[in-house]
Amino acid sequence: MLLPTSDFAGLSAHWYRIADSLLAKTRVELWVYCPKTAEPMISGNKWMKLQYHIKLIQQQQYRGFVTFGGAFSNHLAACAAAAELFNIKATAYVRADTIDRQNPTLQFCLAKGMTLIATDRQTYRQREQADFLNMLALRHPDCLIIPEGGSSVLGASGIAGLNLTDTPAGPADVIATATASGGTLAGLITARSQQVHSNSSSEIIGLAVVNDPSLPVKVTALLKNNAAHPAPWRIVATAPDQRYAKCAAEHIDFCCEFALNHNIALEPVYTGRALCKLYQMIAAGEFAPGSRISFFHTGGLQGLAGLYYRQLINQQQYQILSAATVG
């Protein structure tokens, strides 16, 4: 079931109601929310997280921006596409010993004109430290520094423009999303907090796709400027050992089955990992019968090519996941 809506300029969003045996058995209603943009590589949550950064660059007449990401980062791909679209200079510090020009994500970034700087892990860990950021500001004058994942107050404010509470069938009892750097989760909490007519008992669940003990602190810090009275929220780990470079067989299988059954593309690092955990929670009876869940599909499908490149998924799996037309 597809119902298109328009949230703000440059983006259209679509709701999909999921029907399967587990949902019928548990009497849980699940809606998947998929944003679409004219530029597919600035997909999912990336358009919203970057929009205010881009506006600030234009208003302050910066020459460009500097940002950070892993070698297969959705954020880097989106930033590179945005830089070309808005004619902005882009520089990225990549968590890698060398720039692998065969890597499909980095190939795309280079093709869009982004400057890539290989950064060893020890140096990369300093990306949030004031001294390191001050050094970068001197090295890249007249450039805005965008945090990893676009997770800043500006990024969270962009996400806060979304309404995931009001599904086509009525108010959601639960809003769920994958979370890694915390900006999307903070934005959804802010959005829910500002919706005074929403279901007061609804909560927001961030399904953490990486091990980061500091994630709750990061989310709380982003909320300080956005939500005086934040909506109820919690973070749930998706797996005991959550890493970007690790793809569990159960997550890959879940993504393939979901694509075949619902024609919705997922990838097993972010959205698929999070939705798989949500299904496990539904199966375990963690949501009361009659509950309505709104799940935010945050995109990231460019990462499928990188997974295949690293042989973390095989050719058949890659074809199945790439063939799904929604996502």
C-alpha cells in the first residue's frame, strides 16, 4: 500500500503498510516511511540532515565544507552528491590507511569532485575534539565543518521537520529508526515533542546499529537546543557485537526475504539490521496487540555495492537486494 505525501521542498515521502504472518499473528500494525529525493544518493535521512548545513554554507558564503566518514559511508556519498548539486567544494577525512579507488563509494565521491584524505584510526578518533577541529578550521579556512553522519544541531533540526507520528491509518504508538551517530534519533524525538496533538503515550525507539556507549549522551546533547520537554525515547541494541564492517547472516537473510516479500530494498548494516531487531521485538511480544508502529527507512542503499565489493554479500543476494524497487 503506497500513499505519497510531501514534507518540504525537495523531498517526497511514501508510506507502506507491511502485511505478513507475524504481524497478523501478533496484531501489530507496521508502517514503513520512505523519503524520496530527486538525487537518489542524498536519500533517506541524508537530505534532511544536510539541508540546514547547506543553507548555512550559502548564507555565510563559505567556500565549502569538511566532513568525516568511513570508506563506505552513506554520509560521504550524500555529501559528495550535495556538493556537486549546489556547486560547493567538499573535503572528507576518510577512516582508511589509503584511498581505494576501486571502492564504489569512494569512486562515486571522487567522480563528484570531493577531495578525499586518508586518515588513520588514531587520528580519526580525534574528529570530535576541540583542538583537532580548531586545527582543521585553520587548515580549511572559510569551510564549514560538518560532523560525521551530519549529526549536529543543524542535522537534528532538519529531521525534526518530519512527521512520523501520523500514519495514514492514524497516530503511531511507536516510532522506530536505526541510529548510529544520533542525529536522526534526536530529530525524531524533537519532532514528536513538538506535535502537541500526538498520542501522548507513544515512544521513540532508536535501534543502535553500532556499539557506542556514548550514544545516549550524544542524543541528549543534540536535544538540549531542540526539545525542552522531549518525548519518551530509548535506545535498543540490535546485536551483541555491532560494527559497520560486520554483516550477520541473519540480517542478510532478513533483508533478502523482506525484499522478495515486500519489494522494499534494505541493507544489512543500517535499516535492515534495525528492522530485523524490530521484528524480533514484535515476535517476543514486546508490543501490545493493536499497536501501530512507524518505522523510518533511512536509505543507505548505496552501501550494497560496497558490501558486494567486500564479498560480505554474494552475487545472488546483491541481485535480490538491488532488484527491489522501493527504499
